[in-house]
Amino acid sequence: MASPILPIRELPGHVGAEVTIRGWVTKSRRKGKIAFLVLRDGSGLCQAVASVRDVDEATFALMDALEQEASVRVTGIVRADERSPGGVELGLRTLEVVGRSGDYPITPKEHGIEFLLDHRHLHLRHRRPWAIMRVRHEIEQACRDFMYERDFVLFDSPILTPAACEGTSTLFETDYFGEPAYLSQSGQLYLEPAAMAHDRVYCFGPTFRAEKSKTRRHLTEFWMLEPEVTWIDLDGVMQLAEELLGYIVARVLDRRAEELRVLERDTARLESVVPPFPRLSYDEAAEILVRPENVEKARRQNAPPFTPGDDLGAADETILGEMHDRPLMIHRYPTAVKAFYMEPDPERADRALCVDVIAPEGYGEIIGGSMRIHDPELLEQRIREHGLPAEAFRWYLDIRRFGTVPHGGFGMGLERVVAWICGAHHLREVIPYPRTIQRLYP
Ligand code: 4AD
Ligand code: MG
């Protein structure tokens, strides 16, 4: 009878049995009369071992000659082995090569990040990207589950759009049968009408920004989770944001412990991420940033000094974020530095009912959200003040003309959250095929 084909992860349950595994060679080595292969499949790693006495001469020679990433079918006996991953190794009996691997470019020596990104299609097989993509997958699933459990309706927004949502300076323009069209910067404008139909909606998809800034926090194509809710207030928006982040972190800690171990993530720093999160108004944050010790901190990072009234820069976010062991929610920024659609604070018209959630450990803004202007005249005025083309927003104004209600929501940058949870320095590591100002390949 043929031996059962198993994923590597399941080997520990089959000690003593003969099994077949299918995968790739990550290492081969020989020590005198014993040859070793470290094998990898989608589920994990294991070591296969044979001595000259166990196999024929050709197999023994082949074990030694196989290149990194050659694909193989291997049959052998599962043996308990304390020192091996999962506590087992495979006593190799037969070895069938499916595909040789010539001069595989990513060798065990250190490579620069640009080299690895040029070979992203191959690098994805390696341990660190493997772990990061699984954490990303878990976070995406957690987002969908969270939204589903809370009765949010998934509402896909379009990618090709006639108008800007988040400012005209980062629009990607394409030719749409002779008319300009823009790749979506956010699904928000399309979710607001959907919220009027379903009360609680969300979209989760790719968004695009022609970011000219080369920073570790910016991609030109990134994914955003965007909930939108009717009859909510700013406190409700903040509560939804902290519950979502708490849910995501708990889920990854629970289900992706192995991946976090591969990434050498200090999980103690994630265990504290439990709501409620600290909240600061922009004005309170500004008061902290102008303290001499913080002015000095910004200067040491070569960052421009913070001026009250301005938007927070990356260094300012880092300084504030590092003061807390969980995400920090900064609310009520000056309307002048925020998007056209944000509702002004009724207590102070030059402040917007908005919130940015800043991750700890220097990962910056992971969520941006607000209440939306629901008064038609004010919204029209803001569209004009921001120099936006009124015609392209006619439909958006209809939402205020026909049964307007208070509503709000936010956008969570998926890659910012994945980078923070994985402890990855740069966003380009946490999206399968990163797109930045300098990269459109592979
Ligand atoms: O703060 P932003 O610009 O908000 C919006 O787009 C709203 N329309 C969302 C809404 O209310 N429905 O972007 C939201 C989040 C940011 O907090 C950040 O995490 C992420 O998207 N983000 C980026 N991530 C990677 N690369 C970029 N270039 C990003 N720009 C924003
Ligand atoms: Mg923002």
C-alpha cells in the first residue's frame, strides 16, 4: 500500500509510520556517511535523514547534490527526534526529484532588501515572508469576522472613480475612454450612501495614492478596511476603532504564535493592547509636543519642529505614540489640515470631529476617521473651498439632500497594522508585491 501523503505539520502525529511528503529543499548537507535534507512545504519544516546503508548509492549522492529550492517527493519513516522542529525527523527511504533548482539566487548569505524585493516571487518562500503573510492573512480574516459579528454589511466600492477623496495631490490618473478617471484613494464616499441603506457597512480593498514621499510608512498601493455607520458620534467611532484593534491583536496572539516566534516579535508589547485606549485632543497633544524635551527629540530625528495648528508629522506621532503601551487616539484636529468632508466640532468650528489612531513603537497612524458633514450647504461650501470640481460630487451631495443623518467611520491601513503587529520596519515587507514610488516589479 502506498504511504499516505501528509503536510509536514502533521508528521508529529505519525511517529513510526511510513509517509510521503512533498516540498522543497531548503538545505542539504552531508556528514560522513549520513546525508541531511531540510525540507519545506506550505505548513512547516522538517529534516530528512539517510545513512549510506539506508538507501541506494544514487539516492545518497542525489541528497548531497540537491540545490536549495529543488522540489521533491520524499518517502520515509517518521521518527521521534528531540532536536528537530516538531520533535520528529524523517528517516528517508526514497527521494524523487520533481524540479531541479539550478543556481537559485537567494542564498543563505545576507542579501540587501532591494535584491530580495527584485526576487520577491521567490523570496515569498522564505521563513520571514512566510510568517508575515500568514499574520497578514489572519488579520484580514479577523477584520472580516469582526465586521460580520457586528452586523456590518460588506459593500465593495469601485476602484475607478471620477473624483478625489483624500486630496488631489496623490491621485493616480488614468485615461477612461478619453475622460480622466482616478484610482480610488478610499472607498468612503461610496460607503456613505451605502450606510443610508444598511446602517452599518464596510469595504476592504486596495487603495491607491501617488505618494511622492519615500518613507517606510508609505506605499502607492495599499489595503484599507473602512467601516461607515449612521447615527454614530465621534465617541462611537473611537470605540469601534479600539474594539477592532483589540480584537485583531488578540486573534493574532491566539492563532499565530508560531509566526510571531519566527518573527522574534516581543509579544509582551502586544499583550497590553486591550481597550480602552488613551485619548488626547489635538490641543493636548500639541501642548505635549512643544515641551522642550520633545522639541529636542524631534530635532534629534532631523524632523521639522512642530508648530501648533499644523498637522502632526511622523516624528511627532512617534514621540506621542511611544508614551503609551497601546494605541493612542488623537481627536479634534484643526479642520484646516484635514479632509473636506469632516464635520466641524459644534463647540469649536476650527476643530474637526475626527480621530487618528497612532500605533505604539513608532508605527505611526494606523487609523484615520471622522464624523462626516451632513449639512448640504456646509458640504457644498467645503467642496468649493477645497477647489474640488462640484460636478463630480453632485451625487455625493444628494446624500445630504435626501434624508441626511449624522454618520461617520474610519479607514484602517492594513499594512500599517500588519507591520506594527509583526514588528516589521518597512511597509514593503508586509504586502505580497509592494508598490512604491521606485518599485513596480515584479
Ligand atoms: O487617514 P486616511 O487618509 O483616511 C481616509 O482615507 C478616509 N477616507 C478613511 C475613512 O474614513 N473611511 O487613510 C486611512 C489610513 C491611514 O490611517 C493609514 O493607516 C493608511 O490608511 N494609509 C496608508 N497606508 C500605506 N501607505 C499609504 N500611502 C497610506 N496612506 C494612508
Ligand atoms: Mg489620515
